[in-house]
Amino acid sequence: MLKRSEIYLKVIFMGTPEFSVPSLDMLINEGHEVLAVVTQPDRPKGRGKKLCCPPVKEYAEKQNIYVLQPRKVKTDEFISSLKEKAPDVLVTVAYGKILPQEVLDIPKKGCINVHASLLPKYRGAAPINWAIINGETKTGITTMLTDAGMDTGDILLKQEIDISNDITAGELHDKLALLGAEVLKETLERIERGTIQGIPQNEAEATYAPMMKKETGLIDWENSSENIHNLIRGTNPWPGAFASYKEKRVKIWKSDIVNHELQGFQELQTGEMHKTHEIYKDTKPGTIIDKKKDGILVACGKGYIRILELQFDGCKKLCVDECWHNFDVGAKFGD
């Protein structure tokens, strides 16, 4: 690896959310000159619709770095402002807009994008969420040469990590944000050494990770316990997996999978219901099989999940040991 004093690049950094901040921090700490930071405009947020700045802007201003927030990236004014900076490299990390060729042609050494998947899998806006929802066991970071498409540029470096069966999208996001900074650092060093070359993506292997929507979190209890557990993890912290219970909306934040002879739930006696495993197998998906302080057991299309943390609309998040008595064995989610 090159020492800090051996590599120096003039960089324009384009990023918006919290995911982008570790990469910007790395550029500063490694001694690169960040000529400007380009980020999305401030937007209203929360119930009060208070105007809030993106995390990248907040960090950049603390570092006294010039910030641009164009509403459009194809204007002559914006493109001219970038040309005047004469960057060696343009780095994009979750900026949120596809760049026109006029912008991509500006930096001397090219445009580098940091993407939170093992491309060409999971191109698009929400690769972290969809990797978990789809039950992937591995993901990672890819750096690539940015082109005018959506995450379609030539691959520079990849580094993968495992996806554990209990990690949430929020937790995986934080790991990949740090890993992204590391992979970007190595990518820039190898560009300076001239020891890296882009490799075209295999279009036949490409998959897409569309933007998350609130309705993405709706639980279909006909799905398997594994799929529902993955949805709960993959939508945490946003938009959250949800279901209705006695005409009230409930978000389910944490669960685990209970399969194979119910792992100790073959016979349950709660004072409200006593059934054997054979009867449980015929229970309709979404039905509460048992409730205890350590979890609410729910039948799925295949297998069972145990709900560990949930939240009614307008209330705070609760561990099951705080609210298990509010649920009835035999009642059904979704009715």
C-alpha cells in the first residue's frame, strides 16, 4: 500500500446520505484535496417538515469544504463550475442521480463510483435491503468506472462480506459504509500506480434493486418463515415490515425462525389453547400459535416465526416481554 505522502489527488466528491460520509472522511484523512462536495438539495423531513440538510453536507461544512447542491446536474452553470475546479478524479458514493456524459468527461483520471453490492448483481437504489430480503448470504462493495448508465460501468475492485441470518439492513449499511471507504482508498491508490484496469460487467448476470417503498414492508403470511424473517430484517430501519392485528397496524422489527418440529413447541399450553404439533401444521398462516415473554409464535406458509420486537402505530418500539399479554393465541395477523 502507498503511504499517505505518496498519493495526492484533486477530488470532487458527490454523495448524499450517511453511507457516503466514511468515504469522504477517508479522502480528507488520506491527504487528498477535496475541491468541492456535491450533494442533493436540503429537503423537508419529519412530521414538522423541517428543512434538513443531507449528512454529507453537514460533514463537509464542518470540514470547511465548498458545497454545491444543484437541483439539476445537466445545466451549463453546474457543469462549468465543475470544469473550473479541474479535478483529477470525481468520486460518487450514493449521490442519487445519474450523471450526464458532460460531467463524466471532466476529471482527468475518470469518475469512480462506490456501490454497495457485488455488481452486476443489485444495481440500483437499494442493494443492501434487497440482498437481505432475497436471502443472499454474501454481499460487498464494488468500485467501478462511472458511465452514463445505472451502475453499469466497468468494475475496478470488489470486496465481499458475509450476511449473517440476523443482521438488519441498518446494521449491514454501517458495515458496508466503512468497507466502501477502504475499497475506495485501495482503488485510488491503484489508479495512481497504474495497476488497475476496468472489467466490463456481465449483463447476463445483472439484477436490480429498486427503491424501497412503504408498501414493500407488507408481510404476506403465506410466504415461508425464512422469507418473512428476511423481509423483517431487510426493511429495518425503513420502511419497516408491517401487518394488521385486530384492525391496528403493527410493525415487526425483530424476529427469528422456528422450524422443524417447532423446536420445543410440539405441545403448548398457555391457559388459552392446547394443541399438538399435528394440529399446528394445519393452522392458517398468520395465526398466533403461542405467546410468551420470550416471543410470539406465528404460523407462516411454511414454518413459523417468533416475533421478538414490535411497534403499534403511534407507540414506541417494544420488546415482546413488554406487550405479549396484548395478543391472543388463535387470533390472526392480517384479519
